[in-house]
Amino acid sequence: MTRRRALVLAGGGIAGIAWETGVLAGIADEHPDAAAALLAADVLVGTSAGSTVSAQLGSGLSLQDLFERQVSGESREIASGVAVDDIAGLFLSAMTTPGATRAQKLQKIGAVAAGAATVAEPVRRAVIAHRLPSHRWPDHDLRITAVDIDTGELVVFTRESGVELVDAVAASCAVPGAWPPVTIGDRRYMDGGVASSVNMAVAQDCESAVALVPSGIDAPSVWEQGTAEEIDAFPGATLAVFADAESLAAFGRNPLDPACRTPSAQAGRAQGRREAARVAAFLGL
């Protein structure tokens, strides 16, 4: 019987995009078959930074080409001008709302996101468009997460959703307070990572999952269940690659800073080489 496998790519800002790309390239350096198996996963789940990487993987470019894009001196990324600590404060304010449900807390974050002073939507969309080598949905089962700012509901975009790939990725990457919510039809969406960095439930129809997470395994969470616990609670077999100490140092203090792109990609590639044997063993290779 064929067992369905998911590749789950978590949120983590510009650093996360570069690191996840680097990890996959590093795995390919040491164990090409393991990297090929990851890219051939039945389901790809992308949240925030992971939505960018998962969309890039379906572009037809090789991992080496995608890595070169991360370490290239050319970049259309722009700085948000917002400190990560300020964004964390927004989350904590919403989390401490007495008696609020999860959806209500997300609605509160959405309201602040909608009122924040950011660049205009078209400016941000142009950045996302430049990130993606192809603007067409890939043939594989790609699932991109975002949060409806009015309902607090987690939404999953696929190629059947009737939404342009650039808009789906832009919505998933719309960090509240840093970037504007993304308008799709008559709804507005913010970063899928607000609900969860990994959103493992989106891959619940798979029997196993490999997750790449550009944060420390002990990173604090504003929700009752942290990322490591969420991955452990997945009903199937899981393997998680969390950013190690060297990678976290490469990210610097602000993973949204475009300057962290190259060091994060290089650290990710080095970590991918170190993790390749473990990943290959999990995949049975």
C-alpha cells in the first residue's frame, strides 16, 4: 500500500526562506535521493516563509538554482521597518484578552494588522511576485495557509481555489504589523503563521511528514501547544529539522531583515548536509 508523505515548510521570515532552501540543497549535496524524495512528497504544506519555498519548488528550477537566488547580491526584498519585538508584542496583547476564543484572538490580531501603517498592497505584491520564478500553480498538491482577518479562520489555498499563486503566497506571508493584509475577492488575509508555524493539521491525510522549521526546537509559543508539540502530536510518523545553534546565529536578531538572507542560506546548507543521513534514514533510503 502506498503511504502518503507530506513535506511541511514552516514560517520564519526572509531568514526562513533562505534557510529552508539551504537545508534542502544541503541534503541534496550529501544524499541526492533523499532530497529527490522530499521534493516528490505527495503533499507540500507551506506557511509564510514556507509558502514561498514550496511555491518555488514547483517552478522547475533546480535546488542549486534556488539556492543561488538566495545568495545572489540582487534582491527585491524591502525592509518593513518593524522590529520583531514589536510584532511579538502584538501577539502577546491579543493572547492576554480575557475569555477570548482562539478565533477571537486571531480576529484581534487581524484588526491591528488592518490598521497598521505599512507599504501599499501592490508594493508588497511586487516583492512576492519577484520571489517566485513561476507564477503558475505547480501540478503537485501544494497547500498554502493564511488566516482570514475578519473571522480568524485558517484558510488553505490550493490550485483548485481559483486564487493566483502570487496572491496566495502574499497572503501567507502577510506578517501582521509588518505587511498589509492581502485582499482576495471580498476577503482579507494575513500570515498563516499567526495560527501556527507549521499547521500540521493541513497534512492530516498523510501517513508521514517531514517538517523544516526555521526556529529553535525550544522556541516559545503564544499558543498552548508549541511547534515541537504540534509536530509530535501528528498522528503519523514525523521527522522535524529545527534550526540549530549555528543557523539561529546566522538569522540574527531580525529574520525579516533582508540582510540575513545570504548567511541564513549558507547556514541552512551546512545544516542540511549534517542532517542528510538522518533524513535519509527516516525516508528508508
